[in-house]
Amino acid sequence: MQTEKLIELVSSILEDMKAKDITLLDVRGKSSITDYMIIASGTSSRHVVSTAQDVAEKVKKAGVQPMGVEGQQVGDWILVDLGDLVVHVMMPDARSFYDLERLWSIDETESEVQ
């Protein structure tokens, strides 16, 4: 699946699961591990876990095998590695603390997913 289509699919899944503050980061040239990151917030640990699980399950159904899913035991921050796209589903406190948007020096490459 093309990266753009994968981004659209994941964004749609996150919106359907009522994730908050969905942000797409273009980290091409800034990271050797991925080209894009999507960061979204959940409203509770259970919401974070179920949202990340839904992303992993639905991308599998679409033919994309996640390379890994990390953080499911705690539910504060779950990472779903889809290769060219890494999805971070986080509790608002964790998102604020780790501030990935600032960490990746976001400027004109940041965009809100509509």
C-alpha cells in the first residue's frame, strides 16, 4: 500500500475511534526509521489501548503487516510501527511530557489531519 493511502487509512481509523488532536508529522530527512509519524491522544488508558489495537487490526485487513506494537501493557503510550509510518497513541499527559512535535523540530512540515 502506498504511504499516502496508509496515512489516509490510519487517519480515518483514528477519527472513527474518536482519537483527539490527530497530527501528521513529516520526518523525512530527520529520521532514518520512518518517513511519517501520526500522533493522537486518547481519553483514557483503555481508549489508548483499543484505538491502537483497532489501527493494528484494520491495517492488517488492508494488507499491511505491522512491524511491531509496543506499550500495550501500560496504555500510556502505544506505538504501532507500520514501516514508513509510525503511529503514536498517547494519553494527554504523556504526549505533553514527551512533546514529540517539538522533539522533531516541527515547522512547515506539520499538518493537522482534517
